[in-house]
Amino acid sequence: MEMQAHLDENQRMLGDAVARYLQRNYDLQSRHDATRPAGKHSPAHWAAFADLGLLGLTIPESYGGMGFDATSTYVVMEAFGRHLVTEPYVSTAILCPQLLLHAPSDAAHEKLLSDVITGTRIVAFAHGEPQTDYTLHNVETRAVRDSGGWVLNGRKSVVIHGAIADMLLISARTSGTLLSPEGISLFLLDPCQPGVTRNEYASVDGMPCADFHFNGVRLEPAALLGLEGEGYPAILRATDIAAAALCAESVGAMSAIFDATLDYVKTRKQFGNTIGSFQAVQHRLVDMYLELEQARSLAWLAAMRVDSADDIERQRIVSAAKAKCSSSGRFIGQQGMQLHGGIGMTDELALGRHVKRLVAIEHTFGDARHHLARYARLAVTT
């Protein structure tokens, strides 16, 4: 069911290499090894991802990356979804590099990109706030100029992989009103510096998240990323690219649920017959398959178009894919759980964890409701 026909030779080789590594080293038992701290990532896996070139996959070759496009990210993320990879890949290797590349290049930014590629830095994007919902330009956190640079005050909530990040890329309002897209700037920030309070916790799918409170945090002038007040277009583009990557991950998770459910109904017996022989169960499996393939097609389309120079086209297609992957993920997760029964939530099976991951993906960078509304709004303007 994988989209091999659409892949070139390099992408097939990339997919094979990632699949081999995950099959050998990232099984359910090792992922949840008791010696691994809850909610933390694996430095060994992260180093292996760096060796495979995954951490610089879409970073231009001029910065030491591979320079591949978003369709190669699709290949990696679908495999990650199948194997329940919990490493901070989207945060550090996709989202933050896209924001860094938005800014004029300097030695500090090049060093940070190099650290991302080699796996020596974990970077998280601190953007969402308690009042934000999914409105990207709803930013209350403020950075005010003073003689020594900037003073930062405000809060950020549900920063994915914020609990393990050693560098934050943060949005803050430097001018304009609360809901204005203008006046939002981007800054680089060490989460351990004075005035920063970090509250760590695990999300529903076990990701290491954090809330941050910034109280009079002093930032050097060089902490500003890009031009003052012009961060919103970069945020919008980077979150679209990250959302497309999450669509690919959700396809991998849905594929794993469907395959596991298909295998289960072939062996589980009731009334002397396998439940897969019952017509009602077969109808459910057909519906699951149709939802999976529709989601896969739109996720692949998003990967092909997310690098488009046409902002409206990019947003419209990403919203279509995210809305479909969100609704299909919910449907496939529910059907898989019902057909498995209570065993589906036990630690012995990956099914329950896949369902939790799909729930988290749906609510990251906008749920189905949000993206359907954005798609409708953009459709009217085009």
C-alpha cells in the first residue's frame, strides 16, 4: 500500500535505510525500555538519525544538509509513524530549521543549523499560548527594546519537546495589537537563562512537553531572528511544512493500525469462526482501507506542494490534507480499537499508543475543524 510508484531511486534508498534501522532497533520493547526515563528521547537513536543524514534532510547543502524536498520528508515520517518514533524530529529537524532559514544568514545561525544536523542540539519552537487556540497571530508574549537589547515577558504553553530542548526558538510581539499578524518577531533563547521557568510534563502520547513563563528575560540584540516584526510569514510557512510532515506520520500510524487489525480478525474466533469471516467486520475493514488511502493520497499531495512559492496553494492543500488525515485517523483508530476489544489498550500491543499518537497529531498545528474552515476561506479567495 506504500506509494513506491511515486518515489525516485534516492527516496527508495532512503526509505529502505530508515525502515531497516527502525525494524532492527526501534521495536515496541526497546522504545519503552524501563531504563529509559519517561518522556525523554534516546541519544543513541538521535545520533543514528544524524549518521543517516535525517537531521539535515531538507536543510540546503550550502549549510551541510542533504537539500532534499518535502517528499523525502514524507518517506521518513511515514516510517516514523509506523514505528511510533518519539524523537524530537519535527521540532528540531523540520520546524526550527525552516524558521532559521527565513533569517539572513550569520555565523550564529549557521552554527545552530550545523548543531541540528550533527544531533548536538535539540531545538523547540515556543509559539502557542494559553489563549491562542490555533490562531498563529494570537501572540501576547512581548519583547520590548532597551539599551542592552530586549526584555521578554509572557507565557508559552504545550511546547512540544520543550522538556528536553536546550535551545528555544520563540515568537514574541514587538509591536502591533494582540491579533495583528504584523509586529511578531522571532528570537533564539537559552531555556536555562535567568527569568525562564519551565514546567515539564508528558502529553497524552508521551511526548516531553513544557510550559514556559518568561519574567524579565534579557536578550542580546543578536537573539533577534530575521527582521523585527516580520516573523509571521515564516511561522505560517514553517508550520504548514511541519503539518504536512505530521500528515505523513499519521498515514504511517493509520497503516500500522489497519495492518494489525486485519491480522487480528484473521485469528480471533467467536462462535467457532474467525471474526474476519463476518460480513459486518469485512465492511468495517473496507471502510478503514478507503479512509487510509484517501488520507495517504492527500498527505502525498501536501508533500509535493508544500514547497510551492504560491502561499495560497500551499495553505489550501495542507489544510485539505490535515483535515482529512485528522478525521481518517480518528475513524481508523476507533474502528481498530473496537475490533480488537479491550486487548487493544494493553501494553503488549502498539495499537493503543498509535491511537494516542493520532489524537495528538490531530490537535497539533490545527485540528480538522480549524483546517476545514481555513480551506473554505481560501477557496472563496481563489
